[in-house]
Amino acid sequence: MDSSLLSSADSMDVDKEFVQPPEEVAAVNAALARKPRASSLPLKPPSHTVGFIYCSEMMLHCSPHGHPEQPLRIKSIFTLLVHNQLDKLMKWLPIREVRREEALLVHSEDHWEKVIALQHMTAQQRIDSEDYYDQMSLYVMSATTRSALLSCGGVVEACLAVARGELKKSFAIVRPPGHHAEPDEHMGFCFFNNVAVAARVVQQMTPIKRILILDWDVHHGNGTQRAFNEDPSVLYVSLHRYEQGIFYPCGPFGSMQSCGEGPGLGYSVNIPWPEKGMGDAEYIYAFQKVIMPIAMEFAPELVIISAGFDAADGDELGECHVSPVGYAHMTHMLAGLAGGRLVVALEGGYNLESISVSSLAVTKVLLGQAPDMLPPLTANEAATETVWLVAREQSKFWKSVDPKACEPQQEILKEHRQHYMYKNHDMMQVPMVSADMEERFQSQVMCTPDMFQNKTLVFFVHELECPHIQKTFEMHAHGTTRQGNNSRNDVFVFDRLLQNSLVIVPTTHPLFGPTVQSKEVRRHGAVIQIDESRQILLISRAMPAIKDFVDEKLATAPATNRPSKSS
């Protein structure tokens, strides 16, 4: 031991006040500043309440032929946030790959192996399988697996940071997206269902169990709904273009009647837009009338937004017109739930300008800024009617949903339908025989221009199963054919129509239930049961029988139904 140090220590009187020279204090402070500080001793208490996930490595997943789901999607968002210096106000969260055991909370083992195997495909194998993946709306390359693992793991970390109370809110700027990936299949630009996996991990690893997933991507998140379709602990809500099931991902799963199954019945809420062009007015209206009442009744402990920005104004794929301010207002409403615990996870959105400015507006709300003011808004007729129909469906499960408060102005809707049928199908209004019928059915009974030329009439009657409508038809048909008091002249036109009808129903239809008498079945001309409950597939399988039925009826009067030679 150094004798000078020993003598110095021995001579130090601990009871005496020791004053260190100022120059030595400055030297010590300078030396400490140069040394790395231990992670357990932060230089200052953390002040961030909002975090973000971003990693440029996810940009390595790219298509050599060009593709809407391109690497610049996340770069353009992050660049704009940095340009506005919002990154300095948020905590950067380290990203990691999703773990196998985490992914298997949602996906099958076979699905996991399929995605992992993509990185080992040879160039020739990728070329040979290009058509297959194109049919699945996917492209694959060597970096696809790594990007998909990081994207899913990034959303998991963003959710855990909020669920554990480390942050109040977070934004996962990730790709590829995830909400189309089903438990057993990758599709629609998606490989792992990022949000679904993250929700399951949160339920496994934290005390939080009740989660709301709000999906405002323009496409229905079929994979996310499928993952929780029978689970009442996760409320899945989606606003999307549906258009009778012909808009991607197609089929009836995203219809308003698709409300979950078993214990999860009522915990899937679909708001299926019947046409393109929906904007701020329509989305805010749906939030106010249906989404927020249900969300508040559900009382989630965590809210996750599947934030696809392809409904944004300018996105050619979505063809809708939601503005950045509209997204900001929706985020602001959701931020009032779950004690402010909110995670935003990027899904779709393919116009770089649109997704960037929309993400900027959402991030500002996450950081506590109030959204800009919207002008006075009025939702269009198609959206108003859709929300009303959704409210009628969801009121079966949620006390807070009031269909009467959503009921549209019927006269406006009647005029809209009449104009649409005339413009698109040349259909005209059928005159009613009495003032009472005119009042009841004005602009609701229409026909094509060839009504008086053809002997065979094809009727499309909506709400046929509704008892009060059927009774009204029978009453008026009976009343208009009565002559005096002679009951022998009574003719039930409604029954005659049914006797010459073809009815195709699924095997589960109540027409064949235990309480229905056989005479109710016999009053129909022909009834065919098909073992298929999905509407689109039922119609597809029924088409050959419908064609044969129409051909048979036309054959009974071929001369009157065949175009004349002079025409």
C-alpha cells in the first residue's frame, strides 16, 4: 500500500470539516461527465409518457416489381415526425422479434413454420411460387421473415410498455401490417397478426384482461376478428368498405350481422360501408352513435387502434376521404377510455403523403394536443342508414345503443333509393290504387320499363319474413280484390305469389324449425334447403336452381317473353 495514502488517511480527522478546493471539484465533475452513467442511476427522472417503435430494418421487406405496401411507408411517417421534432417528445422503445410462444397464442404452429421458412426460399422457389402468393395478395423475399418478426414484436413491446404502466401511450410505426393474417393463414400484405398477438401477450403478462381493438383501416380486419370471434374479453370494432361483401377481403364475415360466436357473441362490431367515398362526417357519426357508447359500456382496460390510413383522403386504394383532423378526433375520443392507456399500431395506408400527415395528426393527440376544429358535418344517407342498421343489430347486445336515436330521416332515404334505382336501373315508381297505400309505399314499389311487355313478373320483396309487413301485404291484397260482401270473390294475391315462388334457405332457417307447421311450408311454391349458412356462398350455390326455375316459368309463355323480330 502507498505510504503517502496511508499517512494521509491516518492523519484525516473525520470530525473536522473538510473543504475541497474549487478547482478539484471542477475536475471531479468533468471526469464524471466523461464516464458513462450506470443504467440504474438515470441522469434525470424520465419525463416521457408517450413512446414509439421504429426500425429501418423493416424496410428490407420489399417487392422487386413495386408494390403499394412499400418500405417508404414507415420511413415517410418517421421522417415527418422528426421534421416536426415530435420524436424528441417521445421515448424510443427498442424493437425485438416476436417470440415463437407469443405468436402461438394466436397462430397455429404450421403458420409459424410457414413464415419462418420464407427466409430460406431460393430465388427460383420464390419465382415458382409468385403466382400463389399473388393470389394471397402477398409478396415474399429473403428479408420477409425478419421484417414480419420485428413488426409483430414491435407492436408487442409498444403494448407491454403501456400495459405495464411505463408509458401512457405509444405508436408502433411498423410493417408489414397484420390485421388480415388469420390464425392459420397469411394474406392481404400480412404475415403475423401484430395486434392480436400483442393483445394476447398483454393478457398473459399483465393484469390487464379487457381490451378494445378499434380497426379503422378501410379493409375489414378478418384476421383480428377471427382471433377473438369467440372471446368476450376482447371487443373488436371495425369500420370498413364492405359493398355487400365484394370489397377485400370479401365475403360475409365483415357484415353487420357478423357479431361473434358463442361466448363472444356481441363482442364483434362491424360498420360495413356500402360504398366508397366516406369521410369525416360519416366516421365521426359512427363513433358518436355506435362505437363510443359500446366502448364505454364495455369499459376496456387498454385500447389498441389498428391504424390503417387507407381510408385517408388521397389513398387510391381506399377511395375514401377521412382527413388528418378526422383521424385526430377519433384518436381523441378513444384516448378518453381505459384511463388514457392507448396504443396505435400501423396497419395499411398506401399514399405516402396521406399516411404521413394522418400519422402526424394522431401523434400530436397522443402527446396531449387537442385536435383542430372540424367544420359542421352531416353524414350522407348511405352512412346514416348503415349506422342505423348496425345500431339495430348491436342493440341486441348493448344497452347503451339506441336505434331510435340513429334512425335516419325516412323521406330523404326514400328519395335517395328512388333516385338510385332510376339512375342505375331505369326503374319507375308503380302507382298505388289508394291514398292509404300511396302514403305507406310511396317510392318503395318500383318496376322496370318492360313491365307491360312481359307476361312473367319477377318480384323482389324485402323483409318478407317480417310479420307486420307480410300482414300489410295480405290486408291490402285482400281489400283491393273484394267486391261487395261476396266472400267468394276474395283473392289473396300474396298467397298466389308465394305459391309460384322459389324459396332457397339454409338448413338452419326458422321456416323449418320445430314450431313451424307444415302448412306454412306448403304455401310456398318450391322450397330448397342448402347446407350453407354463409350468404354469399348460399347465393352462389343457389344460382343454378334459380336459373332453371326462371327458364321453366318463361317456357310456359315463350311467345310473350321472346323479343319480337321487329324490335
